[in-house]
Amino acid sequence: MHVGCPAPAFTAPDTHGTPVSLEALRGAPVLLVFIPFAFTRVCGSEVAALRDAYLDLTADGARLLVVTCDSMMVLRAWAEVEELPFTLISDFWPHGSIARAYGAFNETDGAADRVSVLIDGEGTLAWTITSPRGQARRVEDYLSAVQALWAAA
């Protein structure tokens, strides 16, 4: 995936089985954050940072979606334990199909890599960042990317 390319469309269940469609979110930026596994140390620190910055990230109408290959039941429990205000998407079946479409699937581990993309309101990839498996992404990078996208609009 490269900046300027159309973002791959997807529809997948949230923690309650409700389908979430990227197409239905057109008109507002979407920050799509791929997380390898729920209930793990680094992933937990990342969602906690996103939770704490949620109001700043979404203040101008941007949407935050976190995607993992975990089942929706696992994600529902994780959202409750961590008190997450944003949508968690289950990429469980077909396994990793969203992550694969975004070039974020690790075939060896059977899970998403730490890839994040910012999609503009027209459905175009505006920004991307990748971190090594054991290294958390910085929420400040997300805030800067969202602010830059709004400033360019």
C-alpha cells in the first residue's frame, strides 16, 4: 500500500457482530490501526494510549478503528477490560483478509503486523506507519497525521 492509492474496501464485524464497512465511513478520515494480538503487553499499551488520546484523535470527526485477527468474542472482552471507546474490528474470518488487503498480514505468525494507515474522507490512503513486532507506535504520530490531514483539507 502506498500513499495516494485507494484504500481497500472491507466489511467486518465489530465486538457485537455488527458489520462495519469502510465505504459507510466515507466523508470522514479513518485511522485504521492493525494490532497483532489482544491481551498482550505491547498491544495493550497501544490500545491504552489510543484510549487516552481518543478525544483528541477524533475531535474533528475522524474515526478510529483497531483491527486484529482475534475473534469478536475475544475483542469484546478486551474492549470491556480496557474500557475502549473506539471500534474494534475482528479480522478473524476469512482469517486476516483485511490485514492481507493492506499488506499488514504476517503469514508466519498468522496475525497482523503493526501497521497503521490514515484514510482520507474520499477513501484514499493519506499516511502510513509500520513498527517492528515488539515496538509500540507513538500516539503522537497519529495525532500529527490527523492534524496534517485536516490542515490540508
